[in-house]
Amino acid sequence: MAQTPSLATVDFAAIPWKSTRHPGVAIWFYAADRQSGRTLALIKMDPGCGYPRHKHKGEERLLVLQGGYRDEAGVRRAGEFAVYEDGTEHGPVALDGPGAAPCVLLALAHDGVLLVGG
């Protein structure tokens, strides 16, 4: 019987990340519907780097796969789950410091986001 790999065995370096216009932030889209804005993606933020402040046009669900981030709601670390409701705003920044790993998030955005800063 085959075992399901744990997060500890996922090779994040093997993912074909696409750079963004935001320094230290890369993304890999698994599924995206341009018409609705619904997206399932991996997002990687290098330590100390962040995604610009944005407003959710629908619910977003995040699972922190590696590292962690901070925003107005607090700190989230690997293994933690977060939900951002329609209309909420935040500006996540990857945790940094000695030995910090990039923050890798699995994100499901239901109706996209609107950048409000950065």
C-alpha cells in the first residue's frame, strides 16, 4: 500500500515557480478561472518579503505549508489554516530571522483580490 507523502517530503524547490512583480514573491497556479477570479495556487514569499495589501472580493482560504507569515490578524505558521472573508484586507509578510524558510501557502481565492497598496 502506497503512503501519502507528508509536507516534510514535498520538494518545494521542484515546483516551477513563476516570478511576480513583487520582490521575493513567486506563484504557481494549479487552476484559475479568469472569468470568476477563482484560483487555486501555491504562493511562495521569501523571508521578510510580502504580498501587497489587498482586499478580498470573495472568501480566501489559506494553508501554510512551510515557514509562516504575519499580517494584521497575527502570525500563522506551517500547518495552520486561515480564512479571509469577502471584503477583508491584509498585507501578509513572510516571517524572517535566522534560519527562516520561505513561506509557502496553498491558497484558494473564490473571487479574486483587489490590490489596495504596494
